[in-house]
Amino acid sequence: MSATLDAIQYYPVKGLSAQVLDSVTLTPGGCLPHDRRFAILHRATQFDPLAPAWKPKTNFLVLLRDEKLATLQAVFDPATCMLVLNRNGKRVAGGRIDTATGRLLIDQFLSAYMKDAAVPGPYKIVESPGHNFTDIPDKAVSLLNLASVKDIGRVTQRPVDPLRFRANLHLAGLAPWAEMGWVDKRIAIGDTVLSVFKTTTRCAAVEVNPTTGERDMALLKALKSGFEHVVCGVYARVEQGGEIKAGDAVRVLEQP
């Protein structure tokens, strides 16, 4: 069976829900456009947008600790920077988050909605041009093998939603765990070439149901007991840019 790119998604605000794309253009050395462009700071975090530095995920509101975020459905328009937050299909907040007024509207809502979070508010949406609030310091895209996710479901004896893993590119048609052998190899997707450099170590965020916000699956335990690791997915750097689209072939390149 040939491998294909099944889905493309990015997360404009770290900790909030995904936006699905039919196609996207990748640039060498970059993340997926707008991926983790914004983050939600809590009161205990210091971040200077004029001198941005990578910080661990614990400096922000994230599903690892703040599962209530998953009860919000985010809709982001990159052309206008309009962010709309819905809950149970109804709009609860919105604003242009590239403006002070729009950010304030979102900040005020989140500070009230997340008031019982483990980390102190008030909370503040932040960005810094060219900076991505990713879980690792490297500029990269994250890849997820859907067959590996299905294999985790074999251990849990329940289907596992791939959205729990918050990856950029979902790959279909591979053998389970084939991606584990891609580290230090190059792969081609569409017009692009990616260099895989790291497997993705998982945290408790994957145990949060991406629809209900409940911690309803002990996936870290399942990974440890079933596979003797807590890894699922890989990170890759964009080596050669270009357009990718759902349905594109995915292939491992011969080493030069």
C-alpha cells in the first residue's frame, strides 16, 4: 500500500483546537504557516515579544494541565486574524487578535472561563513576529502515522482519535510504527522534502478527549505497557519548500 498525506492541520493558538487545510505551502526551515503563532500566557510567565525566547509548555495554558480548553472550538481566519471561540456550537467570544482591542476581548473571556485553572490568571494572548510557541525549540512540522494510532487502539481496546496528538500532518497507508525508523532520513511529500530528526515524546495532553475535555484514556500507560515507550509521531525540518496537499504521496528518499 502506498503512503499518502491524509490531513493537514495547524494550531494558531497553542492549547486551542486545530484548523484543517486542504493544502499549504511550506518554507525551508519553517513551521507550518501560523502554527502555534499565538499562545496564552498565565500570570507566572514572563515573555518579551521584542526578544522572544523558547519556553516550555508549562509557561502557557495547555491541555497537559488545563483540559477545559478542549471544550472550546476555535475558528481562526489568518487573513484577518479574527479568532472566534465557540462552546457547544455557540459563540462565546471573538476578536482580532492582531489588535490590542481584539486580544483584550479574548483575554477577558479566558480569564473568566479558566478561572479555576491550576495556574494563576489573568491570562493573555501573545505573539511575536516569526516566533512559534512549539513544544520543542526547533522550527519543525510534526507528523503522525495513523496506523500507529490505530495500533494504540488495539492496546486500549477503544478507538483513539488522532486529534489527541495535535500533529500537523496525518499520514495514511504506512505500517504501524514505520515512522520510528525515519529519524535521520529524508522524506518527500508533494513538492517538499522533509528531514526527520526526532521522535515525539508524549505527555498527558494526549489523555484529554479533544471534544469533551475529559481525561478519559490512560494513553501514556497504554504506550508504556504495550510498546515500552511513550513516543508517537516524529518531527521533521523543512529542507525543500513547496506545496503539499491532502492525497499527496509520501515516500522515504534514498540517502545521498
